[in-house]
Amino acid sequence: MPYDIHMDVKYKPLELVDAGKLADDCKEKWWNQSLCLVNDCVTRLGVFEGEFHWHKHDREDEFFYVVDGTLFVDLEGRTVELKPRQGITVPKGVMHRTRAPKRTVVLMIEAATIKPTGD
């Protein structure tokens, strides 16, 4: 499945971040957009349906927070199911993949240096 990943930062400090409108307007199956920078981190909005590939990040942790839908985070040996208002941090170096059986909206917080598709 092709991924539609936007690394450009959409909002500057003190600009209103309208994540709800971005998510509502998204028609892609697997899309994410960098929203804003917070210190050395980026906040990203994702709309997921389907599954991402297995990967890891050698230098960066990654936090996933479900806004709407259900997100499965597959780890080696177990799967974590996230419902709305739940999140998980995947530490650097841990193999993982995310899956969404239906359209799911997710906020991610990660180092601005991260390569979303993995190292």
C-alpha cells in the first residue's frame, strides 16, 4: 500500500492547528502530516486504514495516541490495541508496525529527525 507522508511542518508557533479539519478532509487510506514543532520534536497527524510495514527507529522513540478508531501496534511477541484516548510509546530500536482495521485518526509525537518509514 502506498503511504502519503508529508514531512513539511504545516503550522508555525501561535498558529491555530486545525487537526480535526485535516483529518476530516483526508481521503487517503494511509496519510500523515507534520503539524508543528515542539522543541526538537514534531507532532504529526495520521489517518490510517490498513497496515504499515514492520520497521524500527534506531535513534528515536515514537508516541502514538488514538483520537478516533482503533489502532493495533504489533510488537515482537505481542500486540497492543489502542482505543480512543489511549496511547503507547515505542522505544527506539523496537521492531513494530501499526494496523488499523477501519479508518483511525492518530496523533504521533517523535523527534523531528525521525524517518517515518524506519531506518
